[in-house]
Amino acid sequence: MASEPRWARQSGTFGSDARLTGELVAAYVRGLQGPTLGPGSVSAMVKHFPGGGPQKDGEDPHFAHGKEQVYPGGMREHHLEPFRAAIAAGCAQMMPYYGQPMGTDWEEVGFGFNKGVVTGLLREELGFEGIVCADWGLLDDATIFGQVHPARAWGLEHLGVAERAARALEAGCDQFGGEQCPEVIVELVRSGRVPESRIDASVRRLLREKFTLGLFEDPYVDPDAAAEIVGRSDFTALGAAAQRRSLTVLTNSDGLLPLTTGPKLYVRNVDAAVAAGYGEVVDDPAEADLAVLRLRTPYEPRENVFESYFHSGSLAFPEPELTRILALLDQVPTLVCINLERAAVIPEIAERAAALIADYGACDAALLDVAFGRATPQGRLPFELPRSMEAVEASRPDVPNDTLDPVFPHGHGLTL
């Protein structure tokens, strides 16, 4: 859940609301699997148990400096609510997170090695009977984009590969994601370190699911049917409509939106060819009736190539970029659309934009259709937008919407 505003993986969540997230994940599971798991199903793997989001300083536990998962607000049960809903919906598989819980009654080892979490909580308390698949790279170091990354065996860094594998099996994992070391498992059994009955239990779960899905009777897909299904026109139309509906109008000064047709438009980070279908595109903002500016949530670039894909750090636009943005807003009435992969800190932009819209992955045509009244936006903020980085740093990572005096609260969104 999106409880720590700086956390890089908020774009992979359903937001900060545990109840709503539970409703959506249950629908997601039913959409993939159907009412019961069978030959017509896609097996759903829910991740990451018992919940990502409460990461110290918002860093990501793919990396050693982000391994600590903390609950200073005592909201651990709150983060479990969506998983309860997923299990009730019949999800077939579950993946533990990398995080190392700190300051709780759980053992301070990564969740994939954590018997109290995987067996005690997930299986015994919550009643999950499906497959537990460990996240990628728990056992051995790996080279990613030409750089060596240590195994994410947080809390067990001192152990070797075999002992890490034994700990994960003892915790209750059935499958190792992205790693193939059968010889290690065979030797653990031969040496008596892991009983063969423990391996049998996981093999039984894995084979049972393959039989349930009908993979032994009918293991092949029809490539001709796949070509017809992927990109089907009605699917594409539903996706396009969802983009437009998801757009979230945050401000609309003086009722600027919806726009009338035919203004002179200055665009930045917008395809001019697309914009030309809505007005006359000009090269100089001084000649424009309106500017349309698209932005992305700021982040601090990281030198490590793999980590550079995880947008972390400050949520505020740095100088001189902020000054350039505000100069345009002061020069010409500007519609700003910001892609919220995280909770951006944009008080000055919100104050000075003629209209402000948030998107979560919408094309230029979707934005302009909403701006010109050709489509109706229905989006609401999935998390609050903080007023300052000081407020973010003072908030508790496990408590959703916990910053002081946010610019926009969770659930905000205007209608046109």
C-alpha cells in the first residue's frame, strides 16, 4: 500500500486505502482466475506479503540500504487487510516481500525466510493453502545490467546459499523465484538438513495447481487465437476509456475546463501532432492562448543502473527546474498534467497552474479529450499530495496519508 510517499513502487499499488485495495485486489483475482481455479484460469500471484510500503525513508528493499521495514504507527494489521481479501477471493499464489521487519515481534530476517510470517501468519492464521513463491534473488548474488548485486538475504547475509535455501524452506516457501539450484536442494535432503517430506509438501502444491489448470492434459496455447485476442479492438476501447476516466482534476481555476475548441496551444512534453487535433499549435508561449505542460513526479537519480529504475528520494522539483516551470505558468495560462507514480510535492505549481490534472499513465489524446470536454474525468487521488518534503520526512511510513497539511487530501478530485 502507498503509505510512505517516497516509496518507489507506489505505481504498482491500488493506493493508500486498505478497504478499497482489498475490493480491487479481490476483483483482480476473480478476473484472472474466475469463480474457481480451473483450465480456463490464469493463476494469480498476489504480492508482496505481508505488505510493502512501510519502508524506512521510502527506500526499496531490492537494495541493502532499503531493507528495513518499520511500523512506528502500529499499522501492521492495516497492511494485512488487502491480503485477507485476496485469500478470501481464492488467490492461488503468494509472494513474500524482501523487507526485513524491524522493531516488531517478528524475527528480523527478510520475509521470505521468516517462518513466523509465512507459516505462522499466512498459512496458520490466515488459512492460505496455495503456493508461496519467494521473490527473486534471495539465495545467491546476481549480475544485473553488468553490476553485481548481493543476494537479498536480509538478516541472513552471513549464511551461505545452502543454509539460506534451508531457512526459506523452513519458513514455508514452495518455489524460488528466478533462481535454479536443484543441486542445492538435493544435497540438503541427502544430508538430512531438510527432510524429504518437506520437499514433498511443496511439490504436491505445485503439481496440484498444474493439474487443476489442465496443463498436463492441454499444455499448449493456440498461437492463432492469441494473435486475435491480444490487442482486440473492444479491449483497446475499454483501456482507452479507462485512461480518460482515471484522469483526476485537482484544480480548475475560474472554470477554465472544459476548453472551447480552436485555441492557440503551446505544448511541452506533449505530441504536437496530437495537439493539432484540438487547436493551433504555436512554437512560442507568448503567442499562445493556453499552454499544456506534462510533468512526471520528481526523483533523485541513482548511479546503479538497476536502482535507476526505482525512482526514489525527494518528491519536490529541484531548482532550476521549478523556476522554469513556474515561469511558463506565469507567462501564459497553463494546463499542467502530472503523472503521479509517487506523491509529488507541488504546492507552487498547484497554486499557479490555470488547471491541474493528475494522471497515472494516460496518453496525450486522453488528456486533451478530457480538457476539451470530449470525455468525462472521474478520478480521485489514491493518496494525498504532501505540502513539503519536511512533512514527508516527519510522517510515519506505515500510516497512510500521514503528512501535515497536505496540498490535496486522499480522495480529492473535481468533476467537470
